[in-house]
Amino acid sequence: MLVPGFRVKAVDTTGCGDAFLAGLLCGIARRRARLSSINLKSWYDICLSANAMGALTAMKEGGIPALPDSQEVSRFLKEYAS
């Protein structure tokens, strides 16, 4: 499965990997299911969201201050993943 990334104007890449991992773990935790029971569509959605978190983080300066909240991720996905 290939999950596309997002082309954004990067200002600072500090924390992008951390943001991606946080998005991945958050997506898994929200499913409240064993990893082996998460279906392919759900994995795709989890990874797409994690990619969005990394992209959003790159668009701002700083590590922690650049981390997006769930509303920012939702808005970003509506605009860029359509």
C-alpha cells in the first residue's frame, strides 16, 4: 500500500518525524483494536493523517509550537486530500 505525502512549503522540518509518529500512534489508539484487526482502509486513513501531521509541522517554525491539533489536521485533509 502506498500512502501519498503532501507537497508543502517547508519552513522548518524540526519535529516532522515526531508529528508523523504521534499521528500514527493516535490513529491506532483511536481504533481501540488489536493491530492485527485493523483493516487496510483504516491503515491507509491512519497513515494519511500521520502524513498530514508531518506536513503541517513543516509549514511552521519550531518543534513543539508547530505541532498541529486535530482540527488543523481535519481542515488540511479536507483541502489537500480531496
